[in-house]
Amino acid sequence: MAERVTTSGLVVQERSMPAPRGNEPNGQEPGVNPPPTTANPPGDYAPISVGPDASEGFGNTHVLGPGGGWLPPVDPQAWSGWPEGWATPLWGSAGQGMLGPLGSRVDIVFACLDLNASILSTMPPYLVHGGQEATKDRPTAWLTNPEPEIYASWDAFAKELFWCFRGVGEVFVYALARGSDGYPSRFMMLNPAVVNVDRGRSGIEYTVADVPIENPADILHVKYASWPGDLRGHGPLEVAGSRLLTVAALTRYATGLAESGGLPPAILKYPRRVNRRQIAQIQHDWIAARVSGMGLPAVLADGVELQEINVQLRDSALAELSKFSESRIANLLGVPPFLLGLPSADAGTYVNSTNVFDFHWRAYLRPEAHTLSKALSGWLLPRDWEVELDRDEYVRPSLLERAQSYQILVQAGILSAEEVRKRERFGGPPPPSPAPAAPLPVPAQTPGRPVITNA
């Protein structure tokens, strides 16, 4: 009996039973493995077809587990001998675009996240102090680019920020340097897959790729959804697992149908009894003949009959199911389905593009932009200072509607003509008005003659 003490102080006693004697197979000594038996005889089965995505020997040298350094965990991959057409397990939550294998295989997920992130990232940021724009009063380089060594501009950082917030359910922003006022001056996004959050004695503790962060204030952690006591954020994709599986399965079904040459499901009837090898040979000959001779009529001999299965009703039902599932995923990811060409009951409510964009901003984009703007303001700026996004380029009305509104505001004395020119970027100051023409000289009057003028 062995005894050991764990790190938590628990005393563990381990006992091992002695190996029995006299009952070993083949007369072997206790603890000695019997000699290996011969392999099972080959059965009446077709050989496994290895898919094109299988990597030679990958499963012999790799296992599922956390990667080293800044690399995310390894995702399941097909190895040598993996049957063709089999999908790899949908395990893990990192690796492929920070969405995991499940989300990265569905194109509607990328379309929704890319649309919202592209729109929000192109909204220019500006500073507000006391309800008024005050960008010039507090120059900050991160409004242009928070880290020039990583990002090309603010747009690149903001796209990662908004993409990760809704797609993963949380964001981690790390301060690389601080200015003379003590607030972060350079910062970058962290991959949530390599960030660990734990509750320590002094508060929340963060480790990045197993490296502890000395100052927790250097990390801004914003959660999309959470509840008391939960240290991690959760995104809408966590509840869309079944719908993602549905869309992925239907996509594979359509792909398989296209790869088979568009052959509809059918039954080959043979009048005689056949074994497994003969069945497989008949099926193989039929598929090979139809794929290699597309458009040519089929020739059936030896009493073989073909009975096609009517799949129109099933295919139409599957198409409707796919559209419904994609519409629900689009709603979860904050995109009106009709913006992506998907059916929606709200599609006929909006009469023009301005109303569509205004609805998209108010219902989906504004809450997300407000949450992240407030979090960044409290982390990057002093009290009473805020960073906001200029959404006018996305939701502003047509030029005619803006001109009518400006006319009312100018007449009311709220705006001047020069302020209107600046808002619309019409260029420099208006050209000066032409000077009035000088009056023509009046000729002297001659006695006895009337003076004729053009007046």
C-alpha cells in the first residue's frame, strides 16, 4: 500500500491487487502478456476509401490538447484511413477563426459577422466631453491606430473587436503601453482561446498562454452575455449548435449530390439472389456508367430494373428547413435576414434603404456599439470623457431630405450656412457675391431737346 499527499492536503492511499497465479493463458508467468494472436481474417467488406482531406500519419503524431505559446488548441482533423465523407467531430471552441470547427463550416456565420463588423469598423471614432465633440481638446493617437506594429488602422482593430464580441461572446484588450496620464496609449486584441480567467485572493487573475498578467488592469474584459459568478462571456453561437449542425448537414448533402453528377436516389432491382460483393459491384458499375456518360441513356441488362425515388417533396422541405435555420442564425448574429437574401416576415415593412439601415442600426448595431464604446471609454479615458462612433455615414437620409432639414435649422438660427458646408464637406468658403454694377452716366440736357434714356 502506497500513501501520498496531494497539493490540496488530501491523503490518498493506493492499493494494488497481486496478480493471480495458475490462471494465465498459454502457461505464461504472472504479469507477462500472452503472445499476439493473428489478425482477424478479412471480411466481406469493401475497402475504406480515404478522403482527399486526410493527412498522412497525422493521428500518430498529434493529439487533442492545448498548443504551445500563442497557438490555439488543435482542432480535430482527418488522418490516414479516415473514411471519405465522414465529418470530423465538432469539438473545441477555438482554432478556426475563433469560432471553432462548428461555426467555421457554416458560411452564413461568416457572412453575418463580417457584415456587422465591417459596418461598425468603418464608423470613425471621436471623443465627447460634456456632451460636445472634443477630439481636438485631447489628442490621442489610438483614434487613428492603437498599435501600428499590428494593425494597419483603427478599422482593422475595430473589426477584430466587433467580430470577436458577438462571434465568441467576449473580448480581451491588452494594454501594451501607457501615456503620461496613466491611461493606455497602445493596445491590442487577445485571442480568447489562450486567455484563462480565474478568481484569486486579490481579485480576478488573467493568464495568457500560461503566462500570468501582473497587473489585471492592463486587460479590458467585456462580456457579451453572462450571469453572476460566471467569469467568462457567452455568445449567441453557443445556443445555435443544433441549427448550425442542420445547415452544415444540408450543405454536405447538396455537395454530395453535386459530386455524384446530380443523380437522383434510386433502387436497382435484380431478379436473382446476390451476395454483398455482387451488390457492391452492381452499385459501382451503375454509378461509374452514369457519371462517365452524362446525358447518355442508361442501358440495363440481365433483368436489372431501375426505380427512382421521388425526392421533390423531400428536397423542397429540406430547402425550406435550410432557409429557416439560416434566418434564425442571422437573427442571433444581429443581421436582418432580408439583408442576406433570406426570407423574413419583416422584408416588406421597409420602403427604402434608409429605413432598412436605420432599423439595422437601432435594433442590432447600436446596442453592440454602445456597450463596447462605454467599456473602452472607462478604460482609456478620464471621467466625463467618452469615445463614440460616427454612424451618420450609415444611417443619414438622402441629400434632398438633409437639405430640407438644414433649411429649417438655418432659418431657426441653430446652424449657419458655413456649418452646413462643413457637415456636407462642400469644400472651402462660398465665393464672394459679385459687386453691383456702376450706374450709367446721365448725359447733359440740351435746351429744346428731350433726354432719351434706356430707363
